[in-house]
Amino acid sequence: MFAELYAGASEPSWLSRSEVPLFIPYHRLMRRWGGKLPKSPPHGRWALDSGGFEHVRKNGGWVLAPETYVRHTLAFDRQVGNLSWAAPMDWMCEQDALAATGLTVRQHQERTVANLPVLERIWYDHTDDESPFALVLQGDPELDENAMVASFMDCWDMYVAAGIDPAERPFIGVGSVCKQKNTAKIGALLEAIRERGDREGYEQLAVHLFGAASAAIVKYGHLFTSCDSQSWSRWARWDRIKWDGCTAVHADCRNCLAWAQAWRAQTLANAGQQDYYDDQGLLQYPWWSRREWPVAA
């Protein structure tokens, strides 16, 4: 059952100030490269956002070398600490991403599938530590419900054809739905993924929903195990929200850790979820966020 909500954040320094899970973009951490990277507290947790959507849209494709991305991810893992997982260098299938590359949905899916074993091979060339890179499904979010689900399942089948069975990996991500307003389509997709990933004798397949909107979190939180969202920032920017509990001097809370944490707690409550703490008051994380999943050969 969904119980882990990563607050999307653009300020790397938050990593040293928060024990609730954060989703931090690669390019933001790179601004600290060569300087002092933040250090995650003993019981912190975070995930690395590759920034693929903006990167592909801006550059017409990935111009960053996989070797560079892996090398930096390894440094973040060791120097920041507590990295749960990292997004791959995947290719989103929203219309503006397709327009930027001039490629088809199928070609974006093929590139996404091909990237994962490349990252893992490079990773294991450098270390025996468990690879953090998540398998991500991509598909066409603009199709009607049945066709959209089929598009994502096509991506699943492409992984299988490449020798990587998503059902054998307890953690997968779902991309290209962050702008999808029809939450019923998201629900149908998540149901299909759960059904495809049903494995007798295994733990439930853990599913991460990228860029989840508040409505999708509340309505379909029972269908995924984690998500990331920056809705807290968008709300503050659009509605000029200055949270009552915020003591900082700023016009609104679009870049406010206190507001992000408050929004996160309330959104979890609205979804009938909550964080879990041990007897010492330490936040507990689900088994799958400890990077203990099998990897492709």
C-alpha cells in the first residue's frame, strides 16, 4: 500500500535539513559539484531525479553521457548518503518531449529500455554496491484509456524482449503521466501494472508514480507504493500561499521546506496514509526503498 511521498524539491540544502523523503533534481545537485555537497541526516532518505523531461525537451535528446551520469550518481550516493534510488536517463513521451526530439513514442520507449542495462553495466564497473537505477515504464499519455494502458504494456514487453522482466524487479517507476488530468486513466494504468506484476510467492511489486498530482495521490494512492510531487510549490506559486506555520520572510511558500513538509503530511492524511515511526521516533521506510531489489544480468 502507498505510504511514501517524496516531496519534489529544487534546493539541495534541504537534504541536510529533512528526514522526510525528498526528490532532488540531478542538475541542482550538480551546482554543488566541486563544492560541498549536502549531507543527509542519519535517518534521511531521498531519490535522484534525472531531470530527463527538461533535459530532453531543452536539448532535443540526452546529451549527457551515461558514464558521466553514473559517476555523479555514485558520488552523490557516497557523499550525500541515504540515496534510495535514482531515475534512469529515460525518454518521456509527452507531446512536447516528442516535438523536441522529432522521434516517435516507440523510439522514446526503445531508448528508455536500452538505457537501463547501460547504466547498470557502468555502475558495476565502478562498484559492487547495489545499483540504484530504477526501471521506468514509458507510454503515450494522450491516447484513450485502453490504448494508453496498451502503450505502457508495450514498453513492459520491450524490457522482457531485452532480457529484463519488470515482474522480477520489485520496484518500477511510471513516467509520462505527470500532466495527465484524467486521473481515471492513471488508475486504469496502475491496475494493469499491478495485475501484470502479480507474482505468486513474491512481495507486492512496488510502483513509483512520477510527478503525481494531489488528486491522483488521494484517489489512487492504494494502487502505488510511492510517488513524488511538487504540487506544494505550484499551489504556493499560483495561489500566493503563505502558510500560517511558516516563520520565514518571503511573500509566498513556493520554495519553503516548512510548507513542503506540511503539505506532504496533509496530503498523506487526505489519502488515508501516514508516516510510520519506531519507538525512538525515527521515521521508518518500506523494505523496497533500501535498494534490495534484483538487477538485470
